[in-house]
Amino acid sequence: MKRFVLTLVVTLTVIALSFNACQHEPDETVSPDPVDTSGNQPPVGIPCDPDTVYFANTIGPLLLASCGVAGCHDAGTAQDGVVLTDYAQILSTAGIKPGNPTDSELYEVITENDPEKIMPPPPRGALTSEQIDLIYKWILQGAKNNSCSQTECDTINITYALTVRPILQNSCLGCHSGAAPSGGIRLETHSDVLAVVNNGKLLGTIRHEQGYSAMPKNGAKLDACYITQIEKWIKNGAPNN
């Protein structure tokens, strides 16, 4: 009996020692956060396609500068119930039919021949043919709330006609053209722009520097590439090239 008890004790002791030997300290290594595959991650910017018109890059700033201002189609005024300050309002109030520009009210009013119906109304400057073409193409492509990122910023081949003027047209000219330009500042011609370059206001406003009225008014700051291109152009003497 004593031999059986002794054998049992030894056996239990071995089992206990074996069990303890299998125990490990808690693993304090922190595993990486799981990858979000739900589709709720912020979208990564896509490279700009020259054949695509993007709302965030072109159409939004253009409509905001030309139409979404006080007295016309900002949220406070909303003439005829139309608000042209953000994508949701533009799509819901401007009579846009994605894929069908000629049947869209927005396109109809910017191409209107009647001076009492055309938008923007006088004395504000009318949209240029290039700007109208951009709106046409954007609607034709589905009037999407899209955006892109410039993968390369050309700071070498900068000209007034092909670089600076298009930037100002789409983001500034709506307010700074016509018989009554905002703040008395007109940006329609090279000489107009040069005057604002020489007094330092152009760079101060687009950089959103302290002491200057941030432009585009009520809109997002210009793309960093655009600002760099304008800076380079000015540094080169702001030529009419």
C-alpha cells in the first residue's frame, strides 16, 4: 500500500512539473491593426487623366468663383433656389442631367443668348468658351464628384497663356472680371494680372498670408502645384508668354 501511495505521489509530481513547464509568460507583442477591407478607408488620390474633367479640381472652383457668390447663388442668396457652392447643392439644384449636358439647365443658362437670362448675369463677365466646354464635358462624363492628384508638377515649362491664365480663369476670373470686378481688381488680361503681381497682392492672397484676403474667396486654397507655378512665373519676370 505504501509503495502504491509513493508511486502515485511521484506520478502526480511529474505531471505537475510537466504542466508548469508548458506555461509561458503572456506574449506582450502587439499585433498590427487589422487592414480595413470594409471600403470605408479614405480614398487615395488618383493621378489626373488629361481626358477627364474633375469636379474638385476644376468645376467646383469654377462655379464657386463665377456663380456661388453673395448676391447670386451662394447659400445665403440662392437665387431661384439654386446654390452653386458644393457638389451636393450643384447636383440637386442646378438641373443637371448627368450624361446629357444639352438638356441640363446649368449648361443652358451659361450658353444663353438672351442677356437677361445668361449666367453669370451682367455686369459680371460671361464664362469663356473654354470654361463652357469644361462644364459640358464634365456633365457628359457623368457629372461625377471626382478629384485627382497631380503626380508631377511642371515648374520648367511655365507660360502665362498655357499655365497661369487657365489657373486664374477657373479659380479667380469669375469674381475679378466684367464691369464691376470684386474689390476693383480685374484679372482678365496680362496687364491686369501684372498690376496685382507688382503690388504683391496676387501671391499674398493665393498663399493665404496674414494681412491679405484669402483667395479664392470661400473656396479651398489653390493646389500647391498651381501656387508653385505662379511663384515661378513671377520669379521669371511674369512675362506675357
